[in-house]
Amino acid sequence: MEVWFLNKQNLAPRPLPVCAQYNLFLQQFLRRSCLAVLQQLLLARTQDSKILPRQPTLHLTLEQNFLKAPARKSVLTDPDKLRKLQQSGEAFVQDDSCVNIVAQLPKCRECRLDSLRKDKDQQKDSPVFCRFFHFRRLQFNKHGVLRVEGFLTPNKYDSEAIGLWLPLTRNVVGTDLDTAKYILANIGDHFCQMVISEKEAMSTIEPHRQVAWKRAVKGVREMCDVCDTTIFNLHWVCPRCGFGVCVDCYRMKRKNCQQGAAYKTFSWIRCVKSQIHEPENLMPTQIIPGKALYDVGDIVHSIRAKWGIKANCPCSSRQFKLFSKPALKEDLKQTSLSGEKPALGTMLQQSSPVLEPAAVGGEIASKPASSVKPACPANTSPLNWLADLTSGNVNKENKEKQLTMPILKNEIKCLPPLPPLNKSSTVLHTFNSTILTPVSNNNSGFLRNLLNSSTGKTENGLKNTPKILDDIFASLVQNKTSSDLPKRPQGLTIKPSILGFDTPHYWLCDNRLLCLQDPNNKSNWNVFRECWKQGQPVMVSGVHHKLNTELWKPESFRKEFGEQEVDLVNCRTNEIITGATVGDFWDGFEDVPNRLKNEKEKEPMVLKLKDWPPGEDFRDMMPSRFDDLMANIPLPEYTRRDGKLNLASRLPNYFVRPDLGPKMYNAYGLITPEDRKYGTTNLHLDVSDAANVMVYVGIPKGQCEQEEEVLRTIQDGDSDELTIKRFIEGKEKPGALWHIYAAKDTEKIREFLKKVSEEQGQENPADHDPIHDQSWYLDRSLRKRLYQEYGVQGWAIVQFLGDVVFIPAGAPHQVHNLYSCIKVAEDFVSPEHVKHCFWLTQEFRYLSQTHTNHEDKLQVKNVIYHAVKDAVAMLKASEASLGKP
């Protein structure tokens, strides 16, 4: 388990020397220990550093606002309770850390590390997150000696423990009916896959082995001691020291896959007295109490069928029901620590009307037809006529590359796709008419004209089809009545307010990139999610007009934080520069002569601030800037911490919240022709979605005449004509050149980079990855080869001042600053891209343990579970008001 005050993604200002034999010990110690223990060890190591040989540096990070263990009083400190336990011999749960119980008891890993400290007074006061706390059972024998009696079992839960995992309607906040349906439609299948995986893993446990229950501890994240992945539910624990491994690591060890290169990167820590942890000696343990996981899985099927929410999960046939090995319902009625506890079914009934049980075969038991909302027929849709209308005699190849129309807000989302525009048929409008004119003001009546003259065609499709998507969208919102439109299937209606296409927008990247013009438009998210769910990036412009510009100027940062010590990175060489201050960086932000110079050529360096401010310090260090950003960031439904479509907001405060930012990215520009082969941020991908805001663009003194070089860089970066017009005619400030690729092309890009590295004589270690290592920047020649050899084409985006670039989870991307930039990014977890979060979490497991992406920081399974739980609770709460049986 890990306490939230540690964040290995960030590096501390100063590296510390580490003795070679301490490396493995320290890695585990830093990830498991509390702040006081860590500080004590660092002090001891600093004092002894003179006698230690100098080794490669290990960077440490301390989180200021860690979670302190709540004050608790053990039953052993109460004389009356202690006497009763000694006389009765009754077993009880360990309610304090091992070091505070009895010295003769076997101690967990955390408590053994804590007992090694010299300062006993500090040891007594420091918070220790014992691995056996509220997990191990103790008992006094007939001689009055305290011994280990066993561990809690899944049926020994209380109402507080089970309530954390149940869809209780009284706890639903921050969501609504439509959002709940949309979330369940997007992640319901992933949730079912999680349940199936748990059942399959449970089925492999030998019948004679008892499954233990380790209740969730507030403020502690359970993690695999081998691969650093967050443990969701089932895992294996050593009963002697508390060492825990996830299902995947346990299986790999059992199969003894020594021939797998990835397996060699996983080293198992030894037990007490250096004994080897053998898989057969580990104890199967679950975190979710009772049968809550399986019961919620059944409820999800019932709810989705009742509300007509489409389901494609493999468990619909219920064949996986045989795999489960949960506690029996009779066991759930036994007495827990707090006395008689309510049965799971009873608790659900008390919170909402009784749910209809799911029947075998994925079908629902007979019920009134009115209780189920009609689903869209497979081949019909309210916009089929639009698809037929625009397709005409277009070839089949174009029909396969489809762009979906926006979905209806209150109905089932099964609208058909539209064929995309051919580049050759797109007429390039002038800058003013295309960019500055909102789509909602388009009065061309294109759709009506198209209905009257559908015979004129060109070899690429319809004749005169400029801005076909915009014209169709505009026509839809301009029609005030549905009588003018062709007849649609009964029960589905189109309303301008639902479609949301009255939002000002335009298209970049040859009509492949949506750019929204009004960051505060309430209907933005309706249009946004149509492109977003296809894995496409999106851009929103004009945010700088809403921000308090004084807060984001370099002078303000220099004045407030100039004395802080930081690490800087040379963008040309990736060399880390230590011993610098924040003021050193900002002094050269817009003044090239004042920049730090390299030692050899004495030339000004192109620098970027590394991990500043560190960790979660942004909100604490810069509260006014945080409030300014959160008040004006576009699409708050997704991007705010409490956004209804940000699944991370559904994780209860009881759990460790993932660090989703904001994070700052501050760097100088790369202007010269030689710099075009370098990236400010090399090609990489992120496990979560992100919104990157360009809050300030600084043009250094004497570089105003460099506009021609910046223009050539933009052209060299494959930018389209409308982007170039923003720079030339619109006189906007370009900040950074982005190249973003679809998540589905990741494997092709990885294969291409490995091929190129082999051509250059470089090695490809199994525990490293060319994308995750951020070791490549794709210049023009490499991008051309990628397209020619693998057919991979990305989005070339120039981010101007005030632009917000939305990057989908799992989408490889790279950044090249054109001028000095201040960017702020906020991460989020959208329902549309949860699948990529799943895949990436598995990929990160196989990276080396020193890799910054190795640790699972997102806790995607926990996020999905509680998002589904809340969505189900919302739908259950709505059943009574809507009269559903």
C-alpha cells in the first residue's frame, strides 16, 4: 500500500547520493513509508554520505499535504476490554500497528521498517500505515499470550465497509439522469469485463483455500509490491509480512515464465529472515466486501435492460456466473464485528425500489413494454436520410471513412455516420468568412438547395460542397419546425438545443479538426463529444480573453517565486541543469542575452522548467491562478475536478485521489532551422485525457523579425492553409506546433520507431519503449516515412495564444515551441476513452521500475467501479419519479 504523500512522477530539486546496496530497499521504503520515517532516513544518509561511494543519483519527492493517520485507541489500551478478551479467549481484529501491540507478534513490512528507527519518541508519534491494521485477527490463548488467529473473511463486513461499494441513492451528487445513462452506455461493458476478470481469477483458487478480506483503509492506496499497479480487488498477500501482489504478477510467478523478458524486470521482495515468497504460501485476498462486486454487476445488467441502454459485454449470456466464488448469502447474515449487519439485498431495497432481477441468456423477465425505452433499430435512424443524401453515388471507400453525426441527448445513441469530405472537393474560404463568421450565422440554406438539386455531381461527390458539415449543421439548427424535414422513426426528435450545432466553430486540418470559437458556450460539449468519442483531438480558441492576464505574465512568476531552486532541461540535448533558480529561467524568457549559456560554445540554451511547480503544489502555491483557470477552462463538464463527465470526480474522498493537475509547462521557443529536428516535448502519450491551455506567448526581444522562420517552421510542420492564415492575416501569436496521432495508430508508430532505431544501431530493451521513453521527436522526414511506410497521418496543430488543445488518452503527441510559452494542462478521465486507460495501465506494468510511467497513478479500475456505481444509483433514484416498475 502507498500513502498519498509520495508522488514518484516528480523529481525533487536536489539529488541525493545512494549506496548501491540500498537501492532496492530504498525504492520499496520510499513508496511505502510515512513522511516522518522518510525524513529520518534521509537525515541519517546525509550524515553518512561522506563514507559512501558515489553512485547514480536517486531523486526523492515529499508531498506537503500527506494524509495523517487518524487518532485511534486500541482495545488493548482499555483495561476492562483487555481483561474480558483475556478471559474469554475471543478473537478480535488488530486495531493498531504491529509496533504498538506486542513485540513478539510477527510485524508487517511497514512496522518492521519503522522499528529500525533510532528515535523512539519520533517513532511513537509518527503515523504508520500498518498492513495488518483492521485485517489480521488476534487472540489470547489459555496462557494469556497474544497470538495470530487468522484474518478477516469477506463475510465479516459491517455497514460502513459495505456502504462504500454499494449504489445507495442517497449518496448521489454531481450527476443527472442523462449523464448517468451516457456514462453507463460508454463504460458499462468495461465494468462487466472487470467483473468477468475477477470471477475468472477467483475460479482459479483451490476449493480448500479460504479467501481473506482486507478492508479499504482511508487515505491508503493498495499497490502491487512487484509492478506498482493499483490493486482493485483480488490479490495475494503474505500472511507473515503483508507483502502483496496483483493477479497478473501472481500468475506470472506461478507459471514461472522466466523466458519472458518482461518477467525479468519484476523482482519479488523477500520475506522475514530473507525467505523467498513462494506463490503457494500467499493468501488470496479481496478488498470489496461480501458479494458486492458481483451483485452490482447483476444490477448493471438489469438497469441497462430496463432503460434500454445498449450492452455488448460478453457476460450477457451469464456463462461466467459459474466462475464466481463469492461468499454465500447465508454467510452474509452472520454476525460481524459490530453485531448483526443488514443483508446486502436489504440494504439495496432500503435505498431504492426493488430492482428487477436479470434473467438467464441476457434477456429480462417479462415486464410491461412501457417500462423499456425503445432502442434504435439496427438500420434506421433519424439522420439516415442525411447519410443517404450526402453519400449519393460516392464510392464505398469514402463510406468506410465515416464521420458520425451528433447524438441526441435524451435518446439511445445509434445515429449513423456521414461520409467525410474529400480534400479536393473542399473550397478554401477566405480567412474572415471561414474563421471569423460563426456557423450559426450561416444562411446559405445549403440543405434545402441540396434537396432540390441532387443531380449535379463531380467525380469526387456532390457539386459545390464547401463546408458541407457546417452547412448541414447550420440548416438543422435554423429549421424551427420538424415538418420541413423528412419523416423520422417514431420516438426520436431533433431539436436545435439538443444537437447544439449553433455553437460557433470551424474546421482545421482539412476538415479533420474541430475548433470551437466560444469557450463559454453552454452547448460546446454536445458538439465536442461527437469528435471526441472518435478519438479525435479538439481545439477551443479565445480563452485568453477570459483569463486575468496579469496573473500569467512572466514578471509575476519571477516576482513571487524567483528564489526557488529548480531543475532545468536543455531542449536541444535533454541535459538536466541543476543549481538554477526559477528567476534564472524567467530572466531569459523574453530576453535571449540573459539566458543561461552552455559551457562549451557559450551559446544561450533553449530551456524548459522541469516539473514546476512540483506534484500537487499548483493549487497551494498559486491559489489565485488555480481559481482563474478553473473558472474559465472550456468544457467544464469534462475538465473540472467535479465535472459530471469527468469520471475521476466519482472516486469517493475515502480513496486516494489521482493527481490530475493542473501542471505547468514552461519553455523557450525553438526558432532556428536547425531547431526543427528538436522537440520541446518529445513524442509520448498519457494514460488520461488532457486539456492544454496556452496562457501566455512571449516573443523575445530582437526576434520579431524571425516571423519568416516561424512561418517556415509552421509550413514544415504540415500545417494547413487556414492555420497559416491565422498567423499571416489574423495576426495571432503562435505558441507551439503540435503533432497528435490517433491512439489506434500507436502500435504502428512503435514499430516504426523500433525499425528506425535499429537502422541507427540503437538497442531496443524489452523493459523500455520508444514512445513511453520520450526519446524521439518526429521531424518532417520521419513523419513522411511514417505516412509512406505505415499509412499513419496525424493532426498538425498550431496552438495560438488562448487556444486549448484537447488530447485524447492514449494518443501519441509531441510539441515544438515556436516562441516562449506558458502552458497549463488539466487532466481528466472521460467516459469515451476509458478503454485506452485500461490498455495503458497494462503497458506501464512492463516498463522498468525506474521509469516515470511505471507506477499506476490513475487507478482506472477504481474510477470505473465508482462511476458505474453512482450511475446505477442515479438511475435507481429516477425509477420512482418516472414510474418505472
